[in-house]
Amino acid sequence: MKIKLDDDLDLVKTAESGQCFRWTKTDHEGDSAAYRIIAGGRVLFIIEDPFDEGTFDLSCSKEEYRDFWQDYLDMDTDYRGIRSLAGKAGDKVLYNAAEAGKGIRILKQDTFEMLISFIISQRKSIPAISSCIGKICMKAGKEIALSGEEKEWLQSHHILKEAGKGIYSFPSAEDILKLSAEEISSCGTGYRTPYIMKAAEGVLRGDHDLNAMESLDDEELLSELMKIYGVGKKVASCVCLFGFHRLDFFPVDVWIERVLSKYYPQGFPFDAYKPYNGVMQQYLFYYGRGTKL
């Protein structure tokens, strides 16, 4: 199916924004961006139309798009309007960052997946995080088989058959705990292995009820997440923003620290961008990684 957007969506920038680790670039006939996305026990192939701006071809049915992917891609949020806030505030740095990062959307991702993913992310590059998560999914996740229609879609778009093989869902807490510490560590988790296991144990026992946390306000949510072994403020903030979709959270990593130090020595004007500071953070993160600071 095809969708036509009158708003921001850039597949490459979203994939490289540091919020998702299960987007895989796929080769196909043509120069437009194409990705395989694994989320919610499903898989989606999406291609940007190079001749019609804002048009995307998706491998799912209209029903599946409405039931899952539309919400996952946060299609009901006006990112063009959010991006315009930087210009209205007269912030030249953020305006340039927003223009550079135009097309990034904050995905609505699974809270448990984000918890484990950002525990793994500590002191790792994005490719290393993706590799580590992919290995854990192969060991503990469930294989996702493509339907006949999806296989035909891949063939019609000249996407290699290999792109439809070896697709695994993100494992549940129970499935992760079926692995030994050695098996988890072999995926490249290193010192984070006990953090992963403790977090999974807490979720499985109900000590950390992620569903119940949905009703907490931002401050309470951050506090509860930081009670999880191995979860500090940065990881908890990422889970709030990318898992619970609390768009005002502003995670600070090494790239954001550099941007703030250079351009906002007196502090970032959070009040000017409430309740969308997390979107601004994504623009600054993307800008910071692509700019010589």
C-alpha cells in the first residue's frame, strides 16, 4: 500500500537518530531509501518514492497500517508544526538543527524493548547496539515468517530475498531469562549482562510494572525507572521518550553535552519548547553528530 504525507518523515534520519535499533537498510532497485523495520512482533518494509515527495510504499495491508504502523510511526503528531517552534523562538542554533533533522519522528516503541535496548546502549555505538540486540533476538525471540503477499511485495520491488529471512521478534522478559548469563554475554552485552537479567527479573515478577507506569506523571515515571538496577537518569530518560512517548524528556548523552556546552553555556531554554523538548533533543542529537563541534 502507499501513503502520502503532508508532514515530515525521513527514513534515513529517523533510522540514524539513536532511538531505534531494529531498522535495517535494504538494497533494492533504485536510489530511494528502503528499510526493514521489526516492531511489535511484526515486520514492515518501507520505501520512499524518489519521484513523489512524501509518498511511501509499505509492505503491509491498509488494515495492518491502521491497526499498528500508523501509531508506531506517530503519524497523528504534527512534526512540521513542532519544528516551526525553533524559528518562532528566534533560536538560530535550534532552527539550523531542526532543518538538518527535518523528517525525524519519535517512534512509539515497546517499553520493555526500550528498557533493555537502552541498558545495552551504555557506552556503545549505534551499530554495536543494533548488532547486540539482533543477536539477543535470534537467541530468545520468535522467528517471524513473511506471508505470501509480503514475499510478492519484496519481489515486485526487487528487494533481495535475504531481507525476508532471519527475522526475529524482540523477546519477552520470560524468554530473555531462559538464556544463561553466558548466552546473553556472548551477544556482546559485557558488563551490562547482570543489568539486563535484573531488569527482566523485575519486570517478570511485577516489581517493575511497565504497564502501570503509563499512568504516572513524568517526574514519577523517571523516578520509578531509576529504581531498576543499572538504570541511571540518561537511560531512564531515553525509555521515557522513546518507550513511553513522553515528548518533553530531553536525554543528555555525550553528543548532547557537546552541543549544550558549545551553543547553550547558559543552559537550554526548556520552557520555550514545552511539551516537545524531546523532539528538539532529537534534532540537536542529529545535528551534533553531523557537525564538527
